[in-house]
Amino acid sequence: MSETFALRPATIQDVEPIAFAELELFPDEAWTVFQLAEEIEHPDRRYVVAVDQDGPEELRGYAGIMLAGDTADLHTIGALVEGRGIGRALLAWCEQAARDGGAQRMLLEVREDNDRARSFYRRAGYQEIGRRRGYYRIRGRSIDAIVMERAL
């Protein structure tokens, strides 16, 4: 496996690899190829992929935001390889894309039981600002979403 990765805007050709990654990372709430294609082609969305820089271009991560005036929503972020800074790089790319799109703050939702992600976002400067009770319905369980925010 390559030790370096590069970020580039996602294209429609990335939909299938991202869909497989979704199934691996978020099996209970994975987006379909159709949803992902719609997102990547939407004028108010910005999606990025992390790929191996050396050798064959293999997906290592992806992320996407929705622009809505002075606010951006982080729709998804997933790193297939841990410990290489891919998640941090994807988040930084999304924050810059949000700024470039006129956003002054970024919002996101994270499952209450996802301690690793919540810690990742806190380290990146996000603060918990709310809760959406029962937002996630997974295998008959109801899980709250924690809403987090960061000024850009």
C-alpha cells in the first residue's frame, strides 16, 4: 500500500468505489450509488476523494458537503485507512470548499454512540450544540444524533 495520498474532487466515476466504501464503513446507513451520483452532480454539493498518490489510484477516503448560504453541512466523511491523516485532510478540504462557497460555519451530525468520530470532531474544533432525538434508526434501535458546529 502506498504511504502517500492525494485529494481531488470526486467525479461520477468515483460513485461505485465510494458506494463500496460506504458499505464497509457505514453498513447500517450506507448511501446507494444513485444517492451518491445525485450528490456528486448537485450544484450545491462539493465532494472529494483521497486516493493513493503512487501506483494505481485506489480510494482511501471520501467526504462531501452541502452549501446553504452562510452555512455548510458536512454530509459524509470516511477514511478507509487509519493513522495516515486522511480524515483530517478530507475535513480540511471540506472546510476550505465551504469557505470558498461563502459559508461561515460548518454543521454536522454524528451518532451519539460514535465516540471515535465525536472525539475527532472535537479535536478539529467542533462543539456540540444540540441533539436530534431518535434521528438514526438502526436494527430496531433509536440513536440520537449529536449536532456539532465550527466557525470557519
